[in-house]
Amino acid sequence: MTRIRRGYIARRRRTKIRLFVSSFRGAHSRLTRSITQQKIRALVSAHRDRDRQKRNFRRLWVTRINAVIRENMVSYSYSRLINNLYKKQLLLNRKILAQIAILNRNCLYTISNDIRK
């Protein structure tokens, strides 16, 4: 009985996975079983860290706003600023407020003073 040559589908699948992990070190980029495990692990980490990145940026924005607000007035804090923003129904998210705090502190001071009055 003659030898049957296998199809190319499995080889194509493996080369596609190899292209994904080509930058990994050692056996993680060479052996097929470790390649599949490392690909799964990498994708899980990427998914988890996208959520973590959003969380970290929000923490950074809150810290920046709070630092600038407390510089101006000792009795005024971030939580009071946000509470007053909601009461006045001003739609400024934390990212924009943090950019204003860094680039133009006087503008943030005027916003906070207008809200308090």
C-alpha cells in the first residue's frame, strides 16, 4: 500500500499559531504544545490587562484632579467637586477634568468656584 501524504490544513494552522508566538523565547516559540499553551496564556493576559488599564487610568485621573483641587483650597476635595458637578448636572468626565487640571489649572479653579457658589 502506498503512503498517503497528509493535507496541509494542520500545517497551516500550526504556522499561523507560530507567527503569533514568534517573538516568545525558547520552547515557547518552537514546540507546538507549548506554543498553543502560551498563546492561550497571552490572550488571557491581554484580556485581563485591558480592564486593568482602564482601572489604572481612572485612578491616575482621580489622583491628578484631587491634587490640583487640594492645592488651591485646603477644605475642598475631589469627592466634593464630583458631587457638586453631579448636582449642577455638568457633564465633564474625569479624563477631561484631569487634562484641564494639568494644562490649565486656573480653568479648573474657576469651574470649581462656579460650582460651589
